Amino acid sequence: MPAPADEMAAALAQIRAGADRFRTAARAASGAGELADALRSLHDHRDPDAGVLNAVHALITACADALAACGDPRGPAAAEWLDEAASRVSDGAGEHIDRAREILAGTAPGPAGESR
């Protein structure tokens, strides 16, 4: 069985390759509808556990959990920073993606609160 560091490196290489394919496809998308669907796959407030942002959140949280439990005295402090990073990915980025999708759907409020 490969060492954990090798496993993590291989998994991240696959993630990066998938992200490259996604970027290429997004740039070739024919319109806002296709991109709105893609944004939903990144984050969907109705099913946040299914999105890519949740997967990134889970990756960061796994590292935080491992650091908190590893016995290194620096681990808990580093884990706190990672927990905050994980929250920012899922909450902050997710909120911005949701707003972009609302704009594309025409349901985002305008400057004075009216729908666009």
C-alpha cells in the first residue's frame, strides 16, 4: 500500500486534472444556462453536501482533524486555521456562487431591491 503522502499526491493530481478539464469546458460553454448548471455542481444551497466546495471543505477538514490528533504540539493551532479555511470555502465561496446563480436566473434583487 502506498504511503499516505503518495496517496494524497496522487489524489490531488487527479483533482487538478479534473479542474483543468472543467476550466476548459467552462470557457467553451455556449451560454449562461450551461454555466449556471456548472455553478450548481460547484455549490447548490439546496444540497451543499453534493457540491465540489463541500469536497474541498472535507479535504481541508481531514487535514485539520489529522493535525489535531497527530501529537505534534503545533497541530491544534494549525488545525484551527484550517477549520477556518474550510468554513470560508464552503460558506463564503458558496454564498458568492449562489448570488451569481440568482443573477443568472433573474431572481437577484436589483440596486433598489427590485428583481432584475
